[in-house]
Amino acid sequence: ALSACSLTTTSPCNKEALFPLTISARRIQSTPLLFSLTIKMKFSMLAIAATALAAGVEGFSAVPTRSFGVRQASSLKMAAATETDKMAALATAANEARGLAMDSIAAAHSGHMGLPLGCAEIGSVLYGSQMQYNPKDTQWINRDRFILSAGHGSMFLYSWLNLAGFDLPMEEVKNFRQHHSMTPGHPEFPNSEHNTPGIECTTGPLGAGVSNAVGFAVSEKMAAARYNTDEHTIFDHHIYALAGDGCFQEGVSAEAAQFAAHEKLDNLIVLYDSNEVTLDKMAEYTQSEDIIKRYEAYGWETYEIDGHDLAVVEETIAAAKASNNGKPKFIKCNTIIGKGMEETEGTNAAHGEAGVPYVDKARASIGLPEEKWFVSEGTRDFFKGVQEKNTKTYDEWQATYAAWKEANPALATELENAVADVTPSAEEMLASIPEMGDAAEATRVSGFKVIQEIAKQVPQYISGSADLHGSTRNYINDGGNFGAGFDKTYAGKNLYFGIREHGMGCILNGIAYHGIFKASGSTFAVFVDYMRPTIRVASLAELNRVSYILTHDSIGVGEDGPTHQPVETVSGLRVIPNLDVYRPADAEETVAAYVSSVTRKEGPTALILSRQNLNQNTDMPAAERRAGAMKGAYVAKKESADLDLIIIATGSEVQHALEAAKDLPGARVVSMPCVEAYERQSDEYKESVLPSSCTKRIAMEAGVTAPWYKYASKVVGVDRFGFSAPGDIVMKELGMSAENLSAEIASMN
């Protein structure tokens, strides 16, 4: 039966009153509106058309620029029928997506059913109505990006990618969570392990994806500022993220949200799956905040809606897209977790696979046939229509791009090189950067000089800091500052992240995922643990476009004391697979470290730089030091007699090794700035540096000793926390000196 629809202004809705009969939507804040609006409706899918016919109006938009004029009856009937057909198709697609998720999770006996069932209408609107994408060209640079921050609900994403026409076959959907499938347990950005089209971001650690989305938004704003012209718009897409309570309880999401609002990233739309459930308990057990007020306080435009009302979800997302007011958008979607499975829906039991025994009953209750992984011809036809609409947009953009490219050939070459991650070769860069000189110098200072050269040769290189530019020395001169207000523009190459290391790491990853810019971020090495989870994911996702500049690398920090003196930190980074960790010994090794970080294709790089001055190895030509450092380890001083000792050192301790070896003609000094790069070399090269015939070896680093026993039988290091005193005193007292190294060598058999 067709139900009447009433429009009323009410007090903020009570979620308990929403279900199952009443559908409410509260637009909390709607610039340029100066009021809040509550839409309260009782409806069926046909009620939308019936009400429009009766009222003779366009709809219920709260956006004042939208016309509310009366149409001619014939055109109104046609439009209403079309709208009814679309809403019915979206509703059908939502239930079939639920079916795909239930069937795959049941087959795997593993997975998270709650979100795919609870957010089906949101997915239907995104992929069936509001997002700009082309499943035949998943690398289109102006596509909208969707990030499933609540990555445990991955079957939500896989279902919609299949329905939307991406090259994700149904057999892969059925193969959920199986070895070598395209549908791993959590979404994984295309890499050497998985290459699932339509996955924009590796997610799983809660809070990360919604924070990565801020990085995507940064990159889009930067690309638009650099490449759009008055005549041609190349970048104007939106970033969407779907996140749950866990994402917003994790502190990193707050850091990123603050940054997004402060820099006015109004191209970002975050959808909050507010189902009032966490894994252990109902959400009220651990949270009582008003998240809408929190995000309003940050400076976001906020909405609150029923996440199961297709019409309201569609209209709200459309309004958020149209609002270019300098505010990111936060849409609180009130949903029922596990919707459609009455035994578990609305409870924390719905989160995982507890609903598997009830799948057949749930499928029947939402109108699905007995056939598993069922998708109707109507849904396939509907998405063919969506593809046709999106293809038209895509083709129009391609024509615009061709005209822009013809008018701006140099700019087009720069952009295409950036997208393809084209840089000068390592050899070209090493040859073009001037020699650094013989004066003692902190490697952070050397890094400042090198980063200027990198920025000139790699236009897509950008850098930022967690409020430490003055100390970490990674500011790009004449690069401008990114953001809104003050002296900032969206074309700026320097990002000011504030004191937000974790947020910085996620934003850097988001910039890298977006696929245009190469981004580095800096902080003190001892604070890298704040952002360690983001480095791990960057390494897992093989994000070679991101690097980390970590200064004040050891007990040499001195007066600030043990809270600021890393001893375990560098070794802790070295154990992360696929992360290159460079700790250069002098200025020329620093050149190599930076060059490696921007030319490496397999994953990210951490640059570990000193606060204090280090001596230069002037006995060896600069070019040889650079070439050796690129290989991870090299002979920094060759023995002048029969080889009987190898001294291995890294970073600030290489100068001590060189000094200690002066009076030892049979001693070889090996500088090992990057263990990971060394391990990738051929067996022949490694044998030439560390010949197996010489077993008398000693290693030295101002950090924990355990990792170095792989290469040496004795290690001089620091297996304790430091203390507050001038850096040279701390170093000497804890054995980081040529004198102590010589004594340790003398004690060896």
C-alpha cells in the first residue's frame, strides 16, 4: 500500500524510535542554511513517487538553491516513475549485496557480516547513484575514491565491486578469504600479493582508513591547484570513507579530522556507520560522547540520517557533494548492524560470523531465492545503465583532458610522469647533485641540502613535518606551504601537520595511495612509534611514494635525556618487512639515502639522521661513497695487509670505526647504512664486502646490540636507556667512542 508522507520539523530524533517503522533524517548543519531540519517520513518505495505526484514538487531537498517549482503533469509522471524505478533498483541491489556477503562469509566460515548487511543501502547509493567511476579504467585520475575504513567489513566492498562491474568475478567473491583469492580478509591495495581492482586503500587497523582519506583529499586539492586551469578542470572528484565506532574511538581519526577541517578539505565526505555496536559490548558500554558536536567543533559540516532510507541517503550525499564551503562533510548514518538477520541484528553478535547458521532464513526473509550468490538480471541491467552514465562523464573528461594537454604540454608531461611515478634514474640523480664538502656536519643538515636538489628534479616530491621543520630540516625552499589561510595555498609543497605523528603517517599514506605525489614526513626518531602502525601498513602495501625523515637518531641527542634518546627505535624499524632503513654516516651517504628513497619502487624508506655533527670520510671519493651506500653496505676503508678483522658500523659510529682502524693494517671497515639494501645484493657482492673467510668481526652502533650478531661475533652498542647530559658526554660514557671500540677489539681473541 502507498503510505502518506509528512514533512515536519521536530526535535533531534531518538534512535530507539526510528525502527522498524519510522525513518528519520536530521540535517544537523547545512551551510548555507541557517537552521537544522528534521525530516520525518513513513514510506514505502512507491511512496516517493506517490507523494511527488500528489504534491507536484521536485522533492524534499534542504538545499535552498534547488527549485521547488511545479512541473507539467506529464513530465512529472515520467520523472516520478523513473525515480521510482531507480529507488526500487537500488533497494533490490542492496538486498542482493546482502546476499552475496552472507553467502561468502558462510562459505568461508569466517568474516564480518554486520557491516555488509547494515550498510547495504549506503553502498547502493554510492555505487549506484552518487560516485563517479569507470570500472573499465580503475586508474582514471579523476575518479571518486572510496575507502572502507572499517576494513573488517570487506565483503561489503567486494559485493559492490562485483555488482558495479569491476573485474572481480563471482568466483573470486565465492573464494572469500581463501589463499591467492582476490578477496582477502581485509581490503588490500594492489600489490605483489593481491591486485583487486577498485581497492583504493589497505584497511584493517581501525581509524587508519578514515585518516588515509584525509591524505587522499590533500592530494586531490593539491593536484587541482597545480593542474587545473581557467579553461580546463582536470581534478574535481570527491573522497568517500565509510567508518564505524571503532574508527572514531581510535585517536588517529581525531588527529586527521582536525587537520582536514583546519585545511578546509571540503572534497572529503565521511560516512559514519553508527550502529551502536562494538565487538565486545554495545557501544554505550565504552562511549557516551556526542560525535556530531565533536565534529562540528572541529569545523566539519555534519548531518545525521537514517542509513537505511535510500532517498535520504542519496539526497544527503548529493548535498554534501554540492557544498563547496570549505568544510569536510561528516554524515552520521544511523543503521542496524546485521540488518535482515533477526537472530543477531542490532547486537554485537552480528559483528562477526555468528549469523552463519541463520543465513538461509535471512536470505528468504529479504526476498532472495534459494540460489546462492544470486544477482538478478534487473540488477545487472541497472548497473549497466550506471556504467553508461559514468562512461559518458568519463568520455567528456577525456575530451577535456585532451584539450588541456594540447594547451599545456609541459604541465601534461609533468602530470603524466607523476602518475606513472617517473623520476630521473638513481644514477642520474647521484651524478647531478653537487659534492657535499669536507666539513663535519649533522646528517639532518646534509639532508636539508639534498632535499632541495630532490625537489628540483622530482616536481611531485612534497614534504611535511609534525611541527619540527626547524629541527628536522626537511623544508623545501621556495616550495610554498600547503593548506588554507595565512601564507598557504593548495599548491604548496610543505605540509604542516601539527603535533600529530600518527595522523601524519596516515595522511602520508593517503597521499601515496592517491597516486600522484611522493610525500615525506618528519619527526624525531624517538617519536616514530606514534606512527609505527602507518609505516607497517605502508610497507605491507608497498607504498614506494612515501618516506620518513627521522632525525635526532641516538643517545647523541644529549641534554633532552632518555625520553628523547632512541636506543631501540632504529632496530625496531629494521624488523618491519619491506621497509628500507637508511642511517647514513656522512653527507655523501645522505645523498644516496635520499636518492634511494625517491627512486625505490618496492616500498617505503626511513631516513635516520643525526642531530650532532659527523666527520666526513674524506679518504674515499664522494662518488664511491654514494654508490656504496646505494648498495646498503660497502668497504669504507680497505685493509692494507692480510685481512684479519672486519669492523662493521653504521651512522655516527662509522667515524669511530675509521679512527680505530687507523693503526690496524689488517682491519677492514664496512659502512652499512642500509641492512635491507645490502641483503638484496648478489651473493658475490655480499661476499666481496663481508668475506666468509674472515670470522673475526665486530659491529658498532649507538643502539641495541641484538640485530648485529647476524654479521658479527662481538657488538659494541647501547642496551640501556641514556641520560641527560651533553651529547658527547653521553656517547663517551656509554662506550660510543673510538677509544672504547679499540679496547673492545683488543679484548677479542
